[in-house]
Amino acid sequence: MSSQAAPAAPADAGRSPVTQPRLAEMRARGEPIAMLTCYDASFAALLDSVGIDSLLVGDSLGMVVQGHSSTLPVTLDEVAYHVRCVARATRYAWLIADMPFGSYHASPESALANAVALMRAGAQMVKIEGGAWLAPTVELFARAGIPVCAHLGLTPQSVHVLGGYRVQGRDAQAADRLVADALALEQAGATMLVLEMVPATLAETLTQRLTMPTIGIGAGAGCAGQVLVLHDMLDVYPGRRPRFVRNFMAGASSVREAVERYRDAVKTRAFPAAEHAF
């Protein structure tokens, strides 16, 4: 069965594409950044038209699209495929691509080749999970003109080392290490940081100490922006809903309305609420 391709929506004269400098300006003036994961052209067009600031082609596709129990099986080619799908339908949102497990670990030089492949697929920024050990890779990416989003706290690609999907940075030693990692990555050239499942007070402290935008997921309302997995916030993923997720489809008449509710809740800092934080 096929369907007619919908015509591209006319450009909105009141909007301009989100850029890295604009994201930095939003962080500086205190305007929350609304981000969602996205994996295909149809949802990309919807999220883009609603005004989501940034789309993340996350390796979460391994779980919510492919049905795996973790993100580890996802390959670089698979991420690149979904980046191409999303990029074709995105006019305004800033497009980030996850570098999957194994694609940036061998050496900074091999990581650069893989990052270039994602940028050629249509990404505007790549995201990598890990601490200060990644500083040489971040520096190389920055010199090559590839924007980098770091990812600290719960790093799903390290789930077996971490012992499961657990809150990170609870004790003083772990919190100090996370702060040191964040500062090292920013100094190396990272220009955005995802903080996943860390205590809200620690995330707020980091947001105040860093100049780059912090994007929280289970990290409280003190971050510069928020991200959720699309399938989680629409309540269609069959797995257990994490504590930090809110079902925005509840009471909504359409997917579009649910996404608009998410956007507005992030922009007004109504989400996340205290019950979504640690």
C-alpha cells in the first residue's frame, strides 16, 4: 500500500533555521530548548512544523524502532539511514546524530571518519557518550568543524558497566568526577551537553558552571533544555516508562497536540516537574 507524498509545507516567513549560535543565545537568555528524538521523515516534518528546536536521531532507535533490549546493536549505517530520512523533512530544527556504540572508541581519527559520514548524511552535530577520555576526539572534531554534543550521567552504551539504568552522580565523589568530565569536554570544544539521570541539584550546578547548553533527561528543570524519546512521550513504547517521562498523549486529541503540549511545557518550565526528577 502506498500513499501520496504530502507537499512540503510553505516556509514560514517568521521562522529561521535553528543554528548553534542561536542555541547558545537561547541558553544565555534563559529560553529553554525543546528537543525530541526523531527517526523518520513524517515525524520530522511534524516536529519541525510545531517548533521543536532540535531533533536527535538517537541510538534509542535500537529499542523503540528495532526492538532490541539496548542501544548496543545499532550500527553507524543504521544511524546514517535514519539521519537521511529525518534531514529530508527538516527545515528549521537543529539536527543531531548519535554516534553508536563502537563508532568512536578505537581512535580519534577513526571516530572522525565516522562523524564525517553522519554529517554527510545530513546531521549538523554529533553526540558521543563519555567523559574526559574523549577530550582528544572532541578537539579533533572541533578542528574539523564538526559540532559536538557530549553526554554524561547515565550513558546507555555503558549500561553493562554501570550495572543497569541507574541514576549517576549521587555521591560526592561521583558528582565531582561528572563535573570534571563536563568541564574537560567543554574546554575540548563540546558545545552542548546531555545530562541523563543525574540529581537535579547537580544538573543545575553544572548548567550554571558551563557556558554550553545542558539538555536534561531525568535531570530536573534546571537544565537549559529538555529531551525525551518520542515514543516515550507519546506512550507507544511497550517497555516500562521511566520515572522522568510524562505521557503527553494523555488528554490530547492528536499527536500534533501532544507534541505542542510537550513544547509548551518545556518552554514554560512546567516540565519536568518534581516527580520527574531525582
